[in-house]
Amino acid sequence: FSELRSLLLRIKSDRAAYEQYEGKTFVVPCKLIKTKFEFLFDRIKGKKKEKKSKQYEFCITTHFIGTAADGDDKVSVRLSSKLIEPFYSTHPTALRKMHKEDKTKANGIASEGSTQVISEFGSLAPFRMRLLLKSSDFFAQETVPPTVDGKVPLVIAIGKE
């Protein structure tokens, strides 16, 4: 985990190094901690022809920590929607629509699913992660994230071993 954190600190300001790790999968022993848990819906970008059928995915950003040997160092991680969808009883697009019509029911479903995610990923296990953005998108941002444990995640968790 500390190796991943050190790597992220280095590559966030070095485009050539970032490009070297683009598309690579890291297997990192870590666990989710609840110091940060941001639940949103993100519109799936794709075909512009289908304007009426907007599709959404879950967008959860949280903190992960490593083993006790790694200390208190954290990394902000986005959880892949495909990784967490099984924990929610409703598809993201339907849940977003429900939230507009019945916030109480939708919040209950979201809360129940999020509790299951926290429970499942709160134990130390190897997680598969990748850089969240392509280098061209990452370095096109107005400001590069100042830290690796802040609001903007640099990696996405795509699986758990």
C-alpha cells in the first residue's frame, strides 16, 4: 500500500511516469475506512443519439488504508460501479429516478447498500486498482490534485481478490 501511495505522489506531477503506469493493474492489500464516503450518481457518457435514455452509474469515492505497517496514510479511491452494484437492490439509473420521486425510499436503499459495501470492503484484502484517468485527461485538469488522499481520487478499485 505504501508503494502505491508513493507512486501516486510521484506520478501526479510527472506526465511521463504517469503514462508509464496508464492501463496497468495494481494489486494492493488494503481496506476501506469510513473517514470519507461520498455517494453520487455519474452519467455514463456514450452515444449522443439516445438523449432520452440517460444511463447512470454509482460514483463512490472513499478512503483506503493499508496494513498496520503502513501507518495512518490514506489514499482516495473511486469504487467501480460494476464492483459495487451487487450490493444495491436497485440499478443506479432506477435509483436516481426514484430519488427524484421518493427521496426517503431511495435514501433507504442507498444507505442499506452503502452499509454492505463498507462491511464487505472494510477488511484487509487484495484489491485490483488502476489509474482513474488517462494521462491526457488527468493533465488537462485546471489543477492537479494536491494530495492523494483528498477530494479527487487518482485510482479506481476494479476488483477484490
